[in-house]
Amino acid sequence: MVSADQYAVAYGAAKKAFELGYKRPALVIEKHIDEIVGGRFVGGFLRAQFDFPVESRLEPFIYSDSNPDYVVRLYSWLDAHKPDVVLYLLDSTREIIADKPRNGGRLPLIQLERRGYVPEWTGMEQNNDLVGRVALRRLCDMLNRNPARGGESVSLLTLVPPTWIGVSSDLEKKM
């Protein structure tokens, strides 16, 4: 298996948010997506919080965006926890949060995967093009040589690390 490292994506984004001066970074993730990757987004985010002061630690918002009350629950959660930046995955989450009225302007956002062109985008590039190249190379290697050599097996896991991309004007204003 070759995959983007979702644990490193969430961990790195949370640490970067704190480095940029945010004191209450939050994670908004769809439950079914985090389950697909074995809880790696939530795991990385929670681990990063161990290095934050206790008052900065926020419970992630883990709920499915297919539920009819998703927006109401998300807005209620944002009001209750008052994050100063939100880490998220889906474009629809960005649009929902951007539509929420907020004193002081828009809530700064950090996306956990680039999903097309967005002006002033900030977040983690999961390097999916590299994941594909590495997967193809691994498959070619498996087909062209004896996998028993050198301890290789089909259960080998390769995780491709993410890359931090940019700082949006929203984030720069906060700094």
C-alpha cells in the first residue's frame, strides 16, 4: 500500500497553525472520511495538541456532512468552542464556514488537502501525484522481481509526507 500520510497532514497543519500564532486551532472532519483512513486525521490532530497549552486544546468536530442537521450542529460547535482557525478537508466545509456570520470577519481556514484552485489557498498538499508515482514504482518492482528478496512483502506500507503550502492573507492578518 502507498498512501498520503493523513496523520502527518493533520499533525503538521495543527503544529503550523500554532506556529503562526493561533491559540485555538480546531479540526472539522467528516466521520466517515476519518474512518476510511483508520482515524489518522483525528489521531494526528490530537497528538499535535499534546504540545499545546491545555486551554488551547479543542475536541475535534467529527460528524457526517450528509446529516440534515450538519450545518446547525457545526455552527453550534463553532459558537461553543470559539476556535481561532479551522483545519478542514472538504470544499463544502469551507463554504459552510465561510457563510457563517462572525464578528471580526471570516474565520481563518487551513485545508488538509488541495482540491483544485482556490484563491489565497493555505493548507497541506498531500502530494497525491507523488503517491501515484511511488505506487506505480512499487507495483513494477513487485512484478519484476522476487518479493522475498530483502524482506519485501506485499504488506509493505509506504507513506508519503505532506507539504505545507503558503499563508493566505487571512492568516497573515492574524500574525
